[in-house]
Amino acid sequence: MPRVAQPCAALLLSICMASERAEPAQPVLTITAGVDTKHFTVGELLSRADLTRLEIPPNVDYKFSLTVKAVPLLDLLAAIPLEGFDRLEASATDGFVAQIPLALIEAGKSGGSVAWIAVEDPNHPWPKLPGKNASAGPFYLVWQYPGRSRVSSEQWPYMLERLTAVQSPELRWPQLKVDAALTEEPAGQAWRRGLRNPVSSLSSPERRWRVRHWAGPRAAHGRDGLPD
């Protein structure tokens, strides 16, 4: 082999070996509102100045206390225009989808439950979820003081990968809005609960199973189970 070719071959071999040793791509949390999209890698979130250590008490997902590193969800949303939207749709890598009212998240500013995005540190992974072969990471939407705003179990999405600002059925179709007087009737209250969340009447374990394993109306219709 010519002498000039030898250094080139060695350089090419070094590049190939470096590529093989390259670290895998980091998980990314994507937040979208209309045409605006922000991407946050695990490394970026773990290096933020507002990162905080937070202790999560035993809940429906973990039966024991868990200390996590977390970023305030409101801080992440501050850079995204949310006008015209009133819900945040959380999508997980295992197919789970939940819609969370933006008013519930914003209530954290005024004494309500505080929403956080917990970030799994790859150097200190979280325990596996009970009955699963994976943890709640890489991203987990958790709540501080959940009792203040009566946060429900499906509003703790784990294995999170995307948050999308959407419109509720009432906002998208104003003609569906129920007269305030009718909501005092039992039938009106039940209809309104069903419109907000079609699986809210199920027990917590069944609710999680149904939403994670049954595509149902979402597969054939819009995000809210109603035709677009």
C-alpha cells in the first residue's frame, strides 16, 4: 500500500471505531402548540438551573417514595404560545394518552397542585414499575400536593415522550356546551364528566389499562373520541 494511503486508511478506521463507540441518542421530550415545537433532551433538562430534587410519595404507579430530579412544567411551557388551547395532551411511549386541563397546571401558580416533569438520570436510573420491565422514565409528569387540585391517577403519565396543546370538545365545538342550569342535574353532570374524559368513571387500574391497551374512538376519530 502506498505510504500516502496508509495514514488515510488509519484515519478512516479511527472514524469508524469512534462511530461504533458513540453514545446512543438521548431521549427527547417534545412539546408542541400549533406550529410551535420545542425539543428537550435528557441532558438539557438535567442541566437546567430550575432543576430540583423532588420526593414523590407512594402513588398509583410506585408503591413507595421516590426521589427524582424534576423541572417545573410551567417553566417549560413559558416559551410556547398557548393561546387558543385549553388542554395538554400527554403521549407516552407505550401508547398511553391523557388530556390535562391547562387550568389545572396553571393553578400551581396560585396555591394549587404543582406539575413537574421528572427526568430520569441515566447514571441513576429509577426502579422498575411494579409488574413491568421498565421504569417510569425517561420523563414522568408528577404532581406536588396533588390533593389541592384533586389530581386524578391518569394525570400522572409516565414513559412520557410528547406534550401537545389541544382544544377540549367544549372549546372546539361551542355548540356542545351544556347549559349551566342543566349541569346541576345528575344526568347533566354525568354527560359533562364523560365529555371531559370518556374513561374517568372507571376505577384507576382499569382506567390505565383501557387507555393504554384500547385504541377505541381515538383510532378512528379525533383526539377527544369525536369526529374532527
